[in-house]
Amino acid sequence: MKIKKNGRVISLSESDLQRIVKRTLNEEDSAKTSSLPSCKEEMAKLAEEDEKKNCAKTGKDGKPRIGCMGTAREKVTFKTSTGGPDRLELIAHKGGKAWCKCG
């Protein structure tokens, strides 16, 4: 394939085009993941919500529970994504969509 750039004709091979497309797609992925929240923060929010739910319950004697805690569990799929040159990011996907980034 030949393209014209600044008055010069540049020949590109199929492997050149593959590298350009791959680099472009990786840059798009890193732009999408840069706005994701931290998994640590997301799991902390879920645990806090669970704690509030559990602490609102009362025991058999009708008194509020003391010393309750919350736990957070989520089913996610982890995928690596390039966050830039020489940098990989671990992204947690939930329901097929990027949910948070780890690390």
C-alpha cells in the first residue's frame, strides 16, 4: 500500500499496517481504562454496604448487633491491558464490561 505524506510517497507492508492498527487499538484501550476506579476502592464500598446491612439487623433478643462486619465478593474476569509502553494493567471485567483496575 502506498500513501502520500508531506509530498512523499511511503510504501507500507501488511506487517506495517498490522503494527499500526495494533498500536492504535492498544492506545484506545489505555484511554478507556485510565478512567476506571481502583478495585481496592470498589471492594471497600461493597464491604461497607454489606456491613451497614448486617449491622442494621438485630439479634434474637431484639438488641442491635455489636461487632458486625461486612464482606465483599464479586465474580469478575481479569484481563491484562497495555497501559502504555512497557506497562501492563490488570483490569477486572464484570458482566463483560470493564469494572475496575487492579494495582
